[in-house]
Amino acid sequence: METWVDVAEVDSLRPGTCRTVEAVGRQFALARVADEFHLIDNACPHRGSSLGAGTVDGLHLYCPLHGWAFHLGTGACAERPDKPVRTYPVQVRLGKVWANIGTS
């Protein structure tokens, strides 16, 4: 089932940064790479650290606790391929970032 929700204003995130956003009682990490937005689960599978507090480098988001790298497009973890995070489709509409949190 598709569930599209408004997660942020486009202008609330500069290119090359990320932050934690909340929607329907859940937390996600929202990253901006140039003019593209990426949404993944917020909790790092290693120790539960907030990925929204991490660092963006290209298409990778680095966990602030131990530096695990997650590919923003696929959710794959470079250090532990068996520990990916879930990614979500996003769209920009009328100055807002919308995410489909009902499917991956």
C-alpha cells in the first residue's frame, strides 16, 4: 500500500546535508544530494545511532557513531552488506519533500 506523506520543506535542507524527520510517529533520515532527496530509516543497524545526525559524502551517509557508510539510493552498508537500511521513494512537489513510507 502506498502512503505518501509530507516530510519536509525543500528549503529546510541544504545540499550535502541530512537531518532527522518524523512522519506518522516514526523517524527517518532525510538527505539532500544536489537537488535530489533521499529518505532512509533513521536507526543505524549497528547500535541504533541516529543516521539523521550523520555526514553526507556523495551518495553515502555516514553514521555519526562508528562511521558505517550507507548508500542513499539502495540502503546498502559498505562495512556490513548483511545490515542494510530501508530506503523510501521520494518526490518533490510544490516546494515540499514527499515520501512513500508504505512501500520500499
